[in-house]
Amino acid sequence: MMIEIKELTKKYRISRNNIVDAVNNLSFEIESGEVVTIIGPSGSGKSTLLNVLGGLDRDYDGEVRVDEKEIREYNSVFYRRNIVGTIFQQFYLIPALSVAENIGLPSYFADRSAKKAMQDKVNYLLDRVNLTDRKNHKPKELSGGQAQRVAIARALLAEPKILLADEPTGNLDSKTGKEIMGLLLEINREMKTTLLIVTHDTELIVGAKRRIFLKDGKLDKSRNK
Ligand SMILES: Nc1ncnc2c1ncn2[C@@H]1O[C@H](COP(=O)(O)OP(=O)(O)OP(=O)(O)O)[C@@H](O)[C@H]1O
Ligand SMILES: [Mg+2]
């Protein structure tokens, strides 16, 4: 099993007597290469779950294993760079950098041989997300769909095994949203990247074989078959 979530609980302490159970004793498994959509109302714990899986939040109870190893046992930088890639509703591109520089940012910190390989990868990814003709544009000169394609290419630079997407189409019109979903599904097929997509847009989940419904930080028993 590629991802094993066992009795995951995440509490936020708001004040001495006020604790929010954002994720509450959640368990499920995901196989390598699967496409899974996570659906649930606002506040049901979707982003909290994705932050844990993305290695951004290591303060939780229970166990989350990726390739048999608990996430907290990985070097966190290695985990976030090589095991998972993440994209968000807000694209979080760096405004001062061009499209190509945003995608290839880690190459500026790499040694000479790694740099060359990464630059080649940037060119491949630019072509793959169909942005070669925009590679010198700055983020503010892009449409929303183009900006999300930059974020997808950036997330794929290190060829992560898992791609996490938190409302990736939330800032896009429905036609562009469908194109982005189509691109993510193509990437899953071509690169065998395991794909977890958080959404509350049920229109977008047609291509996903597996849906996991959350409610109040738990599996929604009435909607999960
Ligand atoms: N940093 C935080 N501090 C305190 N409470 C938080 C924090 N982040 C999230 N929560 C609470 O945890 C619960 C789950 O939040 P989460 O962001 O995971 O929901 P979500 O399903 O992603 O919602 P949305 O669809 O609105 O993005 C909510 O009740 C929220 O108020
Ligand atoms: Mg959220």
C-alpha cells in the first residue's frame, strides 16, 4: 500500500478550553497510481488532511505511512521535494520570476551537472503543459489556467510519486477547470503519479475512479460506499 492513514487525528487548540477536531480518527489507504478525490463541505478537514500528507504539518496523532514509512521519519525537506508535489487554489507563483524560473527554481541551488538535467526537465515540462511560448512571461501576465499549469509543472520537477491538489480549479472558470483536471489525469496516466484532489465541485470528479467523502473530519458513512 502506498499511503496508509491510520487513526489520524489533528486537533487545533484555539484556547485553553476550546479545541477543534479538524481530523478525527480517520483511516483509509491509497494504492500507488490511484486517482482519489476528497470531497466534503467547508471545514470538514480536507486541507488539514492534505497538509499532513504534504509534510507541511507534522503535529498529529495516529500514523501516516508513505511507502511503509511514517511521514515524520523522512527528512522533511527530502519528503516535500521528492516524494510529494503540491498545488493549491492560489497558485503561489513568485511574481518577480518568469514562468521558466518559477518551474526551475531548485536548479538555481543545484550543482552544475544537476542544473543541466533540471533545465532540460523544465523545457520538457514547459512543453508538456503547453507553455513554451509563455516561458519568459511573469505570473501577472498569465491567465488563471496558465498560472495553474505553471504550478503543476513546478510540482512535477522532482518527479514526485504523489501529487496533492487542494481545490486546484477553485479559482478557474468551469471550462478551464475541466482542462486542468484533464491535464492532471493525463499526468497520472503518463507518469503513474498518485493523485489526490480535494474539491467540492462534483462536476469535476467524473474522471476519478475513487471518491472519499469527509464530514466533520471523518469519513462520511452515508456517502462512502
Ligand atoms: N490553523 C488553524 N487553527 C485553528 N483551527 C483551524 C486551523 N486550520 C483549520 N482549522 C479548523 O479545522 C477545521 C478543518 O479545516 P480545513 O481547513 O481542513 O477544512 P476544509 O475542509 O479544507 O474547508 P474548505 O473547503 O473551506 O477549504 C475547521 O473547523 C477549521 O476552522
Ligand atoms: Mg480547504
